[in-house]
Amino acid sequence: MPHETAVPRWSPGTPILWRYRANGTRGDEGIHICRPMTVVEDTGDRLVAWLAPGTECVRPVFADGTPVHAEPLASRYTRPRTTGREPWWGNGVLKLARAGEPWSVWLWWDEDWTFRNWYVNLEQPLRRHPAGVDSVDHFLDIDVQRDRSWSWRDEDEFAQACADGLMSAETAAGVREAGRAAVALIAAWGAPFSEPWAEWRPEPSWPVPSLPAEWDRLPAGVTA
């Protein structure tokens, strides 16, 4: 019988890394986003983690330091990139992800803790490793409001990424299918939208997690 890697489970307050590998088919899909976060809940079936404001994170940038989203869409995914470090701005974000589900749900607040909205980030199901979780972002997202209305987000980026070969036709079709499944969950107002996470607040005693020097050299994830 082949050896099976144990899937870690974390207690509330544990610092972890929430990382994303770059999209592509050219063999350059290393880690390009890394966010130190604090575990809020880990049931095995669902992971909830908090990204505190001011946390030092890794993000993709161009070699001259230009932010990715400042680049015209036509060349945004073809111009060579590197990574940079930047504090997380705003009032932080709470992320919830169920095991095996091809999206995570994010909650946003204003600085006075007025709840803003949910955000469905379509992505590969999380893969766990001893220091955190890995995924691959799939460009297409969904904004969800408290009145249960929703709208697609970043459809232009999704189309450009497909045109530039960052996703195969099969992968793109799977992302669209995942989006439809997420919309069905929103329409039914299932968890986590029906749960009281909008009233959640972080523990004041939690320190802001630090970014380790070898944030990109940790073991590859194992399926959760």
C-alpha cells in the first residue's frame, strides 16, 4: 500500500500560509501569492482563516515593480513577472473554504466593521501541507450582496487568461461549471451565506502572522 501523507488540522489561533500557484502551462507555475493568516475554525470539512490588516504578503508584480492590475489587459498575462512584498490593506478579510470545493468565500468589512459583501473566489480545491494551504486562482469571481443579489466579476480577465493559454478549454469549462454551482448555492442561500459570519470579529489577542523567509519553498500540498 502506498504511503499516505497525513492531512494536518489546526486549532483556532494557529498561523498558516494561504498560497496560490501561478496559472499556466509553460512550467512556471510556482507560488506567486502568499498570505499569512490565522485559523478561526478547522473542522476538517471546512477551513476558516483570517487575514489581518497590515499583514506582509507576497503578490505578483512586473520586474519594474508595476502592479499587475495597472498593466493593460492585452499584455497583463504575457509580460514576465516576479514577486513583491506588500502589507495587506483595508480591514482584513475572512476566508472560508470547504474540502474539495472549487471556490472559497471571502467576507469584506469597512474599517468601522460595517459588513460590505461576500466574494466567491473560483479556484482549485485547497491542498494542505504542514504550513498551510495551496490553490490556483481561476480569475472568474462572484460578488454577493446581503440582499442575496449577485454578479459576475472579472469576466474580462477570465476571457483574456483563456485567450493567452493560461487555462485549457477543459479547465475553463470546469471553472464555468463551478461558477454555476456557486450561483445555485447563492440562490438557495446555503452556508456560509446563511450563517452569522458577518457579525464575526477576530480575537484581539491574535498577533499578526509573519511571512517566513522560505515562503515559496515549503512542501507541495496534499489533497484535503
